[in-house]
Amino acid sequence: MRSIDLFCGAGGLTLGLRQAGWETAAAVEYDASACLTYRHNFPEVELIPGDIRAVDFTQFKGSVDLIAGGPPCQPFSVAGHQRAHDDPRNCIPEFIRAVREVQPQAFLMENVAGLASKRHELYLRFVLEQLQALGFFVSSQVVDAADYGAPQHRKRLIVVGMRDGHFIFPEPSHGPGRQLPHIGAGDAIADAPEDEPNRAKVTYAKKPILRRSPFAGMLVNGGGRPIKLSDPSQTIPASAGGNRTHIVDPGELLVDYHQYLISGGVPAQGIVDGVRRLTVRESARIQCFPDDFEFIGPQSARYRQVGNAVPPILGRVVGSALYSQVRPRRLRQAV
């Protein structure tokens, strides 16, 4: 069965769907560096670079079973201004147009969990109603990639539409009370290949923001936070590369510093010795990319590609469930 990957980025979703049995017939991406990475890793896929608004998807009608993709999430991310449908980067209407023009057997849309928040409830309902009107049974659920084997807490809204019955989401496999424990970030990066170091210095925040956990709040300058290596990492952001890159603190120096501040200590100044920031390769490990998947472009562009990606393991798990539920109908049609 064949799919199209919209807003494909570096290709995390393409990789996951391929592992699940889907053949990606075409992909669409705007970012030039991401296009270089995608072409390098998926030379067999027809890549359509540029603005998705210029693509006529009727050319794929009758030849594609699945429309998949993650429209830009900034309009709904809690890290942004959350302008939703008023944000010019909102490309959900283009995703809906592609589904309408191709008329596939199914679609899979991924976005930030913020789209399912109370703030955007009316807009999400409007989107789901438009997709239902195209003849699909639509199901939606917020999932955490860590619950499916990723060494990272990454909550995402998954919206799936099928022509014949509602999609049954796969049961989480990892975490407390489940078959397997969560995977720690430390295990994921332990033997990561050597990579160009991140040279952004880690300095103590002049006015630290304290939270109950030393892995939250802001103990150092920038948005990067220390990772508890025994647990899944915080979400890898697309804005990483500088001081928003998460921090590897093997000696838990910042844990001790957090306790010192909680006890009334005076904030320190200067560079934090004994810690460093994640490399691109380590970030890719946490995002579940294999080591032979190469990211192309300047370091900042490679961090962005990694952070923007759908973890391939999440694409594989959801894609496998979708494949098994769509394929019987496809076979009946073939007969």
C-alpha cells in the first residue's frame, strides 16, 4: 500500500511508515536543508520541494492509499503565540485539501498536543468535522512517544481517518504497569557515535526559576534543561542548537545545585563545569533515528530537522496498526 508524506521534514514519519510496511510514493517539504536530508535518505521517493499550496494532489488520485503528515505545529504549540487558524503557518487546510483531492483509503495527521487543548477545542472540532464530511470515520487521541518505546516524553495529537470503521489505537507498551519499563535517555545515548560538539556554554541563571523537580524550571540560561538520564528525556525541541539544547549532567551537579537553592542558597554565577549539551547525533538517538540516518546541512539546521521530526518508532507503531486495519478493505477491493 502506498502513502504520501506531507510536511515530511527530514523523514521521521516516512521512515516509521516504511518500517510498518507502507511504500511512500511522494513527499512534500518546504525547508531546503530538510529536503537535502530527505533526498539523501530516501532517494527512491518522489520529493516535491516548495510551498504545498502550489501542489495539485489530483495527480495521485486512485494511486495512493494513505495521506500522512504533520502540518506545522507552531500555531498550536504552548511554546509559541498559539494564534491557531489566524497564524499564516497553519497548513491544516492544505492537509485537508490533499485528502479531498486524493480521496485515499485513510489519513494520518500528527500535531502537538496543544491542538487538543481547551483553548483550541472549537478549531479542532471544525477540522474533524471537515474530515468527516469527506467520508471518513475519524478518531483522535493524544499519545506520548515514551509509552511506545521512545526514550523521550513527546506528547502528540494523532488524528486518523478510515473509510470503513474507526481506527483502533495501539495499546501503550512501555511505562508503569505495562509490559515494559520506560526507556531512559541515558541508555539511548550511551554509545552514540562521536559527533560535532555543541559549543553553547552552560551558565548559571542570574535569576533561577525553581520548580519541585531539578529537571524543570530554569537553573541555567536558555530553554535547555538537564536530563534525568534514568528516565525518558524532555521533548527534543526544534529550537535546539544553542542554549535551548538540553543538558547532559552525568554527575547530577545541577541536581545538587537545585537542592542548594531550595535550601536558601545564593545563586551561582558563571559557567557550569562538568556538564555539556546534547549533540545532534544524541538528539537523533532520543528521537529514535538509526545511526545510519544522515542529517544534512549546518549544525543549526540539523538540530532543527531532528526536533521537528516525528519519532520513527511512533510512526511505525501507529502505521502498523493502520496498515493492519486498512489492508483487509484494500484486498477486498482488489478482488
